[in-house]
Amino acid sequence: MTTIADFTVAANDGTPVDLAAKRGKVLLVVNTASQCGFTPQYEGLETLWRKYRDRGFEVLAFPCNQFGGQEPGDAEEIAQFCQVNFGVSFPLMAKVEVNGAGASPLFDWMKREAPGLMGSKAIKWNFTKFLVDREGHVVRRYGPTDKPEKLAADIEALL
């Protein structure tokens, strides 16, 4: 059975990140964008990360420019924007595509594991979130309108 530990992604600086190293952690994987109406959710994601990181929780943010061209920056611009505007200290990954032929294999797998409304696989917009348990299984998918603070009880249940 496939788990998140079977994937390798790239960090914001391009270095490989073997997600097997995240075994035993509860993860929140999010496709993000800097120029989106949901961009203020970075603040809530940072709050969750700071509150639960010592208990084995991590946020993994994957910038994506597929929705309205709302993440046009390069890796350095994205990192600077997130740090300056929201104090982001959780890991930023390299920019990815989440839908289509060029979609990240990680996102293709998560979409199969946790389909959206009415069984749809495609991610509809920025700030779609996937909660992954300590064993590396996708537990739940949240839509862009689900604010990070609303996920706290689900995160705590997995910790």
C-alpha cells in the first residue's frame, strides 16, 4: 500500500526531500499561492505549525501557479513574501502543478486517496489541504474555504 513515505519532492531551494523522513509525523500538505484571496491562510497555517510542531506535526506548503496565475514568483520571491508578510517558518517546497499531465505524483496520489466533493479528483483552487496521519495515509481533504484553525481538532486527534 502506498503512503506519503513513497514520495520524494523538492524543497523550495530545489534540494530533494525524501518524505520517508516524515514517517511518524502528522502532516498538512497544502497547495499555496501568494496573490490569492486565501493567501492570509498562511497566518493560520503558521499558527498550527507553531502550536503542534513539538508534538510531531508539520505543514508542507507547495506553491502552485495553476489557478489564476496567482503564484508567479520564483522560489526566492515566494520564500521572502511568506516570511515577510506572514512569518512563515514551516517548510516551503518547490513550485508544483497539482492537476493535469504535469501534476506532481504526490498530489495525484493524494487526490486519489481523498477525492473532493462528489468524488471529484481535481483540485479546484489554491489552499486545498490534505491531512496525513503518522502512518503516511491521507485522512482527509479540506477545501480552500476551510480555514486552518478549523482543522485543529482533526490534527489533535491524530497527535
